Amino acid sequence: MKIFKYDKNPYESSLFFLNICIYNYCKKYARLFILNGIIKFYKEYDYDNLIKITNFKLFNRNIYKIYENGQTCTQYIFNIPIKTESSIKYYEKELKNINKKYDDIYILCGHAGEIYTFLTYFFNSYTEQVQSKSPFFITTIKYQNEVIKMICPEIPCKYIKRKPWIKEDTFYINNQRFIQIFDPVFLFKTIDENIKRQSGIPYFNLMQEKLKVQFNSINKIKISDENEKSMLKKVKKTGLNIDNFVFIAPEAKSCCLLTNTFWNNIIKYYKGKNTDIFLNLNNNMVKKFDKDCKSINLTFSEAFALAKRAKKIITLRSGLSEILMQTNVKQEVIYTEINHYRTCKISEHYPFFNTGNINDYLITENTKKDEVIKIYEKILS
């Protein structure tokens, strides 16, 4: 028996001492247990009623709790309420210094794929429909700023750490209109339920229905000379042959990771063809690749600028897969078991940038070995 044992996958990590779990963190459910559950931190969600509860327990007794219901946020100590604050009041305090010349403040919720899709396909039509004359973006995940800079660099933005849930899609603070894109019910309930109920319905269509707009113009990605130069400077340190390489992105937050063996077989093939390999590894979710692969931390803009030069792009399905469609480089996109967008192939549902360069493949636990071999052959052809 090992004294210490550490288990980790993309969604959960655990540390055991003599088979006793002294640490367990589940990313999917925002749950942390310490000392076999003596200390607990976890969140509970009720999307129907827009309720979020954050719990901190000791010996299964509530020490601290935050209760949000889309209107107010209440803090408790030992189940005794100590402070209640309006959810809108939080935004008012956090954003009090935003210049009043901005008439509409867009609060962006969602990950890279949702934000990319909104800004690329729907933002122009939506702002025209709601008559936004001087918009401003509030970001709730830091990398959203990077996506904005790629697509709408002329519009200013500000990141805020916490985003209380709001029931209304639109609300006002001191004559400035706040528009929530997208609300938690849409992101975590509507999309998931519709995809399960109607096989193949893409969230592109669900967004269009939610926003009640038609796209009549698109925003193409813009990479500044500064980002191009910073990419080249970083990549030069790796020794990557920038004239002959494939761009591989094996990480994703929305779906199960593939094995290192899967990726190393692809890497081995390209090494045999004297083609260099760049691995886009920003989240440290995947390790133990061939030591000859090149990798360095890149921003979204830098990754896009590099991928544009690649002979081929191979990605695990993620928001980055959608962004890289605009490179017009041949892209192989792999879906896995728990990706709830797996029936919504980006090669079929995204207008303008589908030039026949994108192929989709589904690999699950039930995919037979000979089928995986056929997928290898298609990816490497």
C-alpha cells in the first residue's frame, strides 16, 4: 500500500494518505472536500429559480454561506444572516467609474466559444436592434478580454471578479443600460436541454433565437502587428520551424480529454514526415508528450497568429476550435464523450468560415479500436 496516492483527471483530483482521502476537488461541481469531508466547500445550483448557494462547512455544520436568488445576495455565518446586498447594487459599486458616455454596458457571460459566436455573428445586428450607440463590455472571465481585442478591439472593456446572477436580461443603473449576454439559465440549462432533446441543434441557432436577431454582417478576427511580433518572439525561443509545422490543441474544458497515447501517435507520424509540432498547452491539463514537440504559453491572439501559418490544425473540440475556423487552415476537430456540443458539428453550422477545411470526428469510450484507427487515417491524410 502506498503511503500517498494522487489521482487526477481533467475534472477531479484527489490525494490519499493510507487510502484515506485528505483532499478531493471536483471542478465540474465546484466542490472541495478536505480531511475526508471534515471540511467542505461546495456550490449548489437551481437554474429554474436562478438560485446559487455557496457553502463552507466544518463537521457538516454550516460555518459560512452565500445565498443568491437573482435579486439579492445574502451572507450567513452559522446560518445567521449577517449581510444582504442587492445584486444590482454590486454592479453599481464595482462599475461606478465607467464614463457616462457609454450608453449600454454589456455583461458577457459564457466561455470562449459563446463569446466568439456572439461577437462575430450577432453583435452588429443586436446593437443595431437595441440601438446601442456607445457600448462598453464587462467581462467575467479574464480571457474574454482577449477575445474582444481580436474581434471588437475598438470597444473598451473591464474585467470584474464576481458576477452576481441577475434575473433580468436588461436593467438600469444611473441611466446606463446593462445588458446580460448570456444569463445562467440559457448557458447552463436551455442549451443543454435543447441539445439533448433535439439531436444536432447547435447553440448557434439557440443564441440567434435568444437574441431575436438575424445576422447580416460579421466581425472578422483582427490580429495587430504587436500581437504578431509578440507571437514570433515567443515562438522563436522554442526553435519551432515556423515554415513547416502542425498546430495541435489537445486541451478543452468542455469535454473529456483524449489519452496521451492518442496524441503521441499523431505526433510520431508527423515527426516521421520531418514536420515540426507545436502543442498549444495553456491549462497544464495534458502532459507527457514527446520531448521534441514545441510549446509555449500564448494568448488567443498569438495562438491564432501562429495557427494561421500551420500546415494543419488538430484540436480537441473547444472554443478555440471555433476561433481557429477563421484561419482558413485545414482543421481536424475531435469530439469526445461528455462534450454536450458533440452533435453540433462546427463544420456544418457556422456560416461564412466553413470552406470545406474542417472535419469532425467523435471518439467515445465505446468507439472500437478499428474505428479509432480509421479516424487516425483520416486525420493524417
